[in-house]
Amino acid sequence: MTATALPSQPTVIPGPPGHPLLGSVPALQRDLLGTLMEGFHRHGDVVTYRIGARWQRLGSDLVAVYHPEGVRHVLTNPQVFGRRTAGFDALTEMLGEGLLTSDGDLWKRQRRTLQPLFTPRRVAGYTDLMTAEAERVVGEGQPGSVVDLHELMGRYALRVVGRALFGDEIDDVAPALLRLVPFGSDLSLARSMQIVRLPLGVPTPRNRRFRQVSADLYAIVDRILARRSDGDRDDMLSRLHAARDPETGQPLSRAEIRDQVLVFLLAGHETTAGALTFTLHLLGRHPEIQERVATGDSDLVRAALMEGMRLYPPAHSTERRATADTEIAGYRIRRGTPVLVSPWVTHRHPEYWPDPERFDPDRFLGDRDRDRPRYTYFPFGGGQRSCIGEHFALLEATVLLRTLLTRYRVEALDAQLRLTPLITLRPAAPVRAALYPR
């Protein structure tokens, strides 16, 4: 797979024909993950999905790239594949211009400013906090009790990131955030998939709901910021106030701090909660693997988590937009075309993942892990836009797994999980498990 000279004639990218007027939109809305997988199995590593009518002037194409080399090209060439897509525009409208949604020079300045807050050494300083919260969650369990793993992991992850940001004040706002986050995610995804998106100022029922949820989320953050004085606290909020761009010495503005806090709260806790939920469910379905992990070393705990994120990547798909004509695998990608990469599909590519639906943490141990090409696995994205919170999330998740599995044996009570692929991957119903003391 190459990305060099353009072919002399455009090559038709294969894909499903879809509905004559709506293209693949109904299928993507009804079953996003299944539609992407079916496209891969039927059409290969590069697939086009029609958005809208088949006639060129009444619709557009979404090109999905599934081969690791194509994924590498998309994620590591920001000069060719930009972030101004329908999905990121909707997230910006919901969350403002934080690190997740900003672009260009603004993003570069924010990344330079925030990177020192997420070095492995800085992140290790939160180990005691994470351990205390893990012990708190584990201590709530009763022998033989049935729990909803996603609800439990959501509370854990939100408390960890909330306490890291602004201490115990997270207690006051956690219930509201846990209620609002799925609404915000659902509304953002729905807005990004509209063929015609009216400006938010147009008072349609959907726009009013969107604006209300965004306002409610900002109101929560504003209440905390309003009653906080920096003082001598050593939390992430104080570090955000103190942070400076190493090139210019410029601090973050109040609006930028507000947007970063909201992004960290939402994106930080949603993805980690999902990774833990799905990993624990898989371990609860495979007791022999669970016993190995419970009594194994940290490498095996981490491998189980990585395999959980292979099968259930929290960021199941991400989108870019071609800012210039380019080529992938011999196919011409025209300027302006939305281009999608999907860990959900690439993590199941049989060329790199034998028996791809099987849960096998050993894939991430020893030579098997080292020998795979880089972009066969990318739950944290890639290129310069890779997730800044990767070290934080991995530490937070492994602390919880070690703590919970040391005390309890987890038995998953549901053979299959129904999924809701919003901005992040979520279970569509409670993920039931029984906890038995060891």
C-alpha cells in the first residue's frame, strides 16, 4: 500500500450501493459497526460509503481505510488529512475548542502547553489517588452481589479524573455528569450524521436539546471554576493555570482552561470506563484467563487490558478530511473527501490478527506484540494527534484491574453485549456481573 504519485485516471473505490436517495446513511445509523465490517469483508481495505443520493451533486462519499498502512498514511499526514470534519465540528459545538477539538496553530500551542502535565513521571504521581479510588469502588461490592460493570467503572473513572482535576469537589457534580455525558455524545453523533445540518441558532427541537446539554455541561464546570482559588493546591486545575507555552510563555486563557477541563472530564472518563467495562466482561466470560491475570504480573494485566481494547476500542472510529488530492492503495482520494479509519475493523484484520474474534491477551506479550506493524493497533489514535492521556488511562485501568481481581472473581452474566457506538463505544444495556470473594 503506497501513497505516492496519483494515478493518471481516477479509480472507482468499491463500496455498497446503498439507498438511491440516502446512500449508506440508514445502514450506518442503524448499525454503524456492522456496516463497516460488512464493507470490509465484501469490498476490502478501502471502501466508499455514499452519503446521500447517488447523483454527485446531491450527495458525497465517505471513504473508509482499513489496512494498517493506509491508516498510517491518514493519521501521520496532517498536511493532507485535516480534522475539520462533520464529527469534529459537532464536538466543537458541544465542548468548545479544547485539545480534542482544536486544530492548526491553536492545537499546536495547546499541545505544547499541556504535554508536560501528562509525562509518565507526572502521571505516576496520581497512583495513590487511583489506588484509593479503586479500593473505594471495590469496597462497595458485596460477596455474590450482581453489579453493572459499566456503571461501576463509570463512577471510578469519573472520580479519578475529577479528583485529579479539582479534588473532592467532583462529589458535587458527578451524578449530573454521569447523566449528561451520554446525552452529549448521542446528540453530537446524530448531528454529525445529518445530511443537512442547520445552524444551531435555528430553534429546531434537536438544536434546542443540543444547546441545552452543552450549556448544562459548561454550567457544571463554571460552578467549580467560580468557587476555586488556585492557592497552593497541587491538582491538575492549578497546573492548567500555571502552564505556559514553552515557546512563547503564553498561558492558557480562562476560556481555554474551561474547554480543557470539559474535554478531560468527558473524554477522559468515558474512554477509560469503556475499556475497563469490556475487559472485565471478557475476563468474566473466560475464567481460565481471568485466573492467570489475577495471579500474574503487571505485564499480563496490561496485556488483558490491551486485548480488551482491541476487541472493544473505546474510540471505535475517527474521521479526517482530505485537504488535497492524494492516493491510497492505488485509489484517488479527492480533496474535500471525508476519510474514516476504524480501530473496530482494523483490530479485526485477519492478516494481522488470527482468529480475530477470540479473546487472547497473549497477543500482547513477547515477540507477538513486537512483530506487528504499528497501525494494526491504535486504540489511542496515532501520529501527532495521538491521545495525550494514554499514560494516565493505562495506569488508571491497570490499577483498577489489579485491585478488583485480587479481591474478587468476576463472573459475567451476559453471553453477548449489545453496543451503542456513540462518540465512544458504550454498552447498550447494563453489563451484569457477579462478584465472588477469592
